[in-house]
Amino acid sequence: MSKKTVQKSKKRTTRTNKKRTSGVKANTVVEPTPITSEKTTDVKPVEVPKKTATVQPKETSEKVVAAESAPAVKTAPAKKATTKKATAAKSTTATSKKAATAKSETTTTKKTASTKKATTKKTTTAKSTTATSKKTTTAKPKSVKSETPVEAKPTEVIQEVPVEKPQSIDLGPRRSVAFIGSECYPFVKTGGLGDVMSALPKSLAKLNMDVKVIIPRYKCIPQKFQEKMEYKGSFYMDLCADGKQYYVGIMEYQEDGVVYDFIDNDEFFSWGNPYTNLIDDIPKFCYFSKAALAALNYLNWTPDIVHCHDWQAALVPLYLRTIFKDTNVGRAGSVLTIHNLRFQGIYDRKTIQYWSDLPDYVFNKDCMTQNWLDANMLKGGITYCNKLTTVSNTYAGEIQTEEYGEGLEEHLRYHSSKILGIVNGIDTDIWNPATDKLLAAQYDSQSVIKNKKVNKKALQESLGLEVDDHKIVIGLISRLTNQKGLDLVNDVIPSIMDEHTQVVVLGTGDTMYEDAFRYYENKYKGNFCAYIAYNENVAHNIYAGCDALLVPSRFEPCGLTQLISMRYGSIPIVRETGGLKDTVQSYNLFDNTGNGFTFDRYESGLLYDAINRAKTLYFENRKYWDEMVVRDMNKDVSWQQSAKQYKDMYVELTPKY
């Protein structure tokens, strides 16, 4: 292109720009160039591509929009890059390219006031033909479309979810565990063992554990679960010393990341209840312990750890190291948990030897034999397990003393190096007042003070008590036995019953206690209720409606009622033993700390004193009482921390990878 042609083109563009600049002057509020729109935040984004389109070609307009969506600080580099591309596209000689670049650098240093000059300089590098205007008009919708990919920020929000996966690093190595026990909620439950067999495996499954639970297939398991069980296979197993064989069926059910296997045999598990009498229970659980391990081999599922519970599964560690030692499952480590040392599975030695078919050498005074003629199934499990756990740290020490050792204290002291106490938790999904549909009013720690009154009124109405919010309601949910300290309760009831106190008892057990509580109900009509049965719905309503809960146990390996009561905002009154001591700290009036009321020695006078201290705080300083209620509800009583301790123990026992 000759110099004359360039000069003519400049003249034509100068005339065109004069016409355009006159329009800019008339509307000075919206000064439209890419430069002004990036600097001025008040300019509408719709007008920005409209003006820039007259200067920028297709590619340039898309980059201008991207620059506009960026922070205002970055506008100078965006303009520089745009003007360079525009001049490079229209200039053919090196001289004109340098001139255009110099002009574009000048425009980047100018403010909004010099917009007119910048526009004139930039338009000198653009074509002034009609074709150019057509291209720029078509660039307008494309510049709007190019704004769509700019909204990629939601993808960044989606990526924040996996960012939380560092938790998987804390989960540590994976292990497989087979739980073997006689009951598991919600299939069958008679006590705390059923709760642990349910909640602990689910918590471990959340910690990168592969968990299987094995229990008998009792006829009392609800039909809704029986219908969902899947048949996995069956075989015949040698059981007795004379080689007698028994059928072993395997039914499977899965839920919450846990696999439940049920050992099926009508001859042993056709009874309505899981426990009948020792004469029948000894053969039943000899069969169950052996069948559970045989089922693992049949399914070709070899766990790292076999975790058995109480005397009903205490023969599992012995089977692992004797009859099953050369099989796949024999490579597993074994853990035995004692939930209640009082029950040990003691019976005639010859009977247990026949039904178990264990080798003679395990029947000695250091293992199975007790009192020369008897065999103790729990004692044998303690001897052969790799780790022995109890359900609280205090109870782990107590069982090694004569008072709580139940005749095994010396044997336990000998094996003290493998004893570990881990306190139980509760299933906070089941026991959650914020979602509990059985309550008259759901609540959390923020609404407990208000809504607990609603539940208290509903409890009083449903149980025939006088409806009075100013009375303290004391609950007791327990098996009615000596272990639970009911002789102390029986002694203090006449002393604590007054016009300001109501008592609610729920449970079944010894006839002497059932009759005693019925007598008190008749004597203190309207202020005492004896619900001699166990009803899950009533239990939930007592936890939510009472102000305090009694747990004055003679001994308590862990105890769940005090944990549930705190979860529901009811203050526990407990004796300092076992898990009660580990989970309840006595209230201190001077610094307003603690989460319950406690007493140490097993005396009715000390229980009476603890109840009176609770009543005094309730009536004379309700503010401190309410603060303790909120503290209890905020206390972590879940399985999360306990499950981590169990997993650490499993990893310690199997440090192979």
C-alpha cells in the first residue's frame, strides 16, 4: 500500500470519527469504549460490548468481555493486548505497526477524561469500510455469549466438596472385622450388648473398615427383616465330640454399610427368646461360636480381626487357635469384649467338652477349668484372645478386684497386660430429640428449655400424674434387679416423696421390686407411676419429659441410660462406678461445672443426699440447672471417639500393612 493510499484512508477515518465523537459528547455519562467500561463500575454491562464492537473484531471482542468480567485492577494489561492485536491485524508495514503500538500504550495511561482521544487513536487502526461494521455488529451477540463461560465459578464450588477428602487420610489403613455376638439391635435386643453390636459396626464402617456382623437367626426377629434376608448357602458341620453333624444355613442382610449374616438352625434357634436357660444355652452357643467361623470360611471372607462379645461367643478365640488354626479364618486376630462379668457361661466340664469338641489340653485350671468339675467359657476366651476389652476404663480396673471380679479377679490380673477399657457411646441417629418422632415436641440444645416443658406435660398426662410444671419429675429406666441399685431406691422413696416431687419407674425384673413399686404407685397416687413392662415409646418419652434420671447401680460396666438422658437434657443422678464414673462429672456449685450428681459408697443415705442436692439446685437456682441441661445436650456421647479407639486397637494387632 502506497503512502498516498494511507493518507487518503486516514482522512476518511478522521471524518468518520468526527461524526462519531460528536455522539459521544452528547452522552458523556456513558463513555463507551473498552477502556472506560473497565474503569467505570457504574456503566451497564450491556452497553460495553455495544461500543467496543465498533472497534474490535471477533476474536478481540471475546477477550474484551473476559477482561470486563475480571477485576478492574487488571484492565491495563487487557487493553494493551487488545490494541496490539488490532494494530497487528490491520497494519502491513513495520512502521505503521510500531506507530499503532505507541498510540495504544499512550491510551493505557490515560484516564476516563481522555476517552475521546483514545477512541480516535484506536479507530485509526481499524477499517472504516461497511464490511467492518457488519463484522462488529455480529460480534455483539457473540460477545454476550462469551460471558456464559465466565460463569465457571460454580464449578469451583463443586470442587470444594472433594477438598474435604483429607479426612480420608486420617482414616488410616483399612481393616476387616467380623463381629460375633448373641444379639444386635434392631433384630434382637435384651440389653446394652444389642446396642453395641448395632452402633459400633456402623461407626467403624464410616472409618474405612470392612465390617460383618454374625448373630443367630432367632424366630423372634421381626418378620420385616426376615423377608429381606438373602440365602447365601448352607452346609453340615461336625460339632460334638462323637462327630455328630448339624445343619448351618447362612442368611444375609445389608444396611448402613454393614453386612449382617444370620446363622440358621431351627433346632437351636427356634425358641421365642434368645436366652432360655443354661442347660439349653450351653449347647446353643457352642454350636453358634463354631458355626460362625465355619460360615466365614464357607463365604471365603477372611477378616483381619474377629471381635466376639460376652460368654455366648467366648469360645471363638479357642476355636481360632485350635480347630480352625490351619484354615483361612485361623489367621485372624481375636478380640473379646466383656459387657458384664457376672455372666460367664459356667457349666459341667464334661458337657461343655462334649458339645464344643475342644481338645483336652484347654481344659486346665489356667484356661477352661473352674472349681475342678466345671468349665468356664468366658475364662477360656480370656486366656486365648489377643486383646480383652471392657466397656469403660474404670470397669477395666474394677474387675481385677475382689469386689467386682466375680471370682476371676486373679485370672484377670494375670492377663492384665491385654486389658483395655473403651467407654461405649450411643447411636445419636436413633437417640436424637431433634428428630425423635415419638416426642410431643422435638428440640435441640437451643430449644430444650422451652420444649422440654411440653414433653413433661405430655408425660404427666399419659402416665396419670398431676400436670404441674413446678414439680420435679425423676425417672428410672432399668432392669429391676439388685445390680441396678434398686434396694437403695426402695429405701429412699418414702423420704423424697413430697408435694414437689414425682417419680416414674419403667422396667421389669425381680418380683420383689415390681411389687414394691406398685405399692408406692398406690400410696402416692398422682405423683408416682410404676410402668412394670418395657416399652420403647414410653422410654423415649420419659427421657424427654423427666427432669432427672436415677442410675444408682451397685456396679455398671458402662451404662447407656445416663448417656441417653444427657442427650435428652435430663440430669443424671448416678453412683461413681464403672462407666457412670467415666461419663458423669459431679456438679460443683462454686464454679458451676459438672453434668450430673454423684455419690460414691453404696449407701442409701448418700443416694438420698444426691437427690436432695439435685432438687435444691432445681428449685433454688434454675438458671444454673438450665445451663447444665444445655451442657449435657452438647456433650459428645456418640460412638465417634470410641470407634477410633477400637480401630487403633485393630491396627495395632494387625500391623501387616
